[in-house]
Amino acid sequence: MAEKTSPRMLKIWHKANLTRVQTAEADLTMRQMTVLLTVYMTPDPHTVRGLASLMRVTKPVITRALDTLSRKGLIKRKRDEADRRNVLIQRTVKGAVYLSELSDRIVDAEKSVDDDDYV
């Protein structure tokens, strides 16, 4: 049976996040990160309505997250040519690089955590 709390995983997550917040770049909220990961890790197409349904939050919650992600260049919005009422959420190169760097930080953090390194 799996442990309810994994101190090792929490330590890895902490170290990976700590290296990010120590940079000059602004960090993302948990909702923004979840939206970004969802857009990059699940099949297209992505819409505000679809993301809200998947995450079980309201459309304004998704819109606020997308506003920030869009300003940072991590995603882009494009009007759906098939149905002009819809706006599609698309990936960007900058967003892919951001997540690649996140993955690298997590891997590096995992390598640096010893079994005795957590409570």
C-alpha cells in the first residue's frame, strides 16, 4: 500500500521549485502551472470551456490563468476557423522550453535528494 505522504517526493518538488523562485523570472501559480501542463500534455484542441470542464473550475478561472500564460508567451490563443465563437489554446516554443527546463530541474532535484535528506 502506498504511503499517504511521500517525504522524498515533496523534497524533490521543493528543491525543483526553490531553484525556480531563486531566478529573476516570475513564477506561476499552481492553477497556471496546471493549465500549462494540461495544454502541453493532453491532446488538442484546447478551449476555455474544455479546460474548465477538465479541471472542474469555472471559465473565468481558466481565462485568468490563460491571460497570464499568454502575457508570458507560454501559450497563445487563436480563433477557431471552423467555429468563430471558439478560441483555441495553442502551445508555443517558449512554453515548451519552459516545461523542458522544469523537467530538467525536477530530474536534477531528484538526483540531489538522498534517502536521509528528508524528515
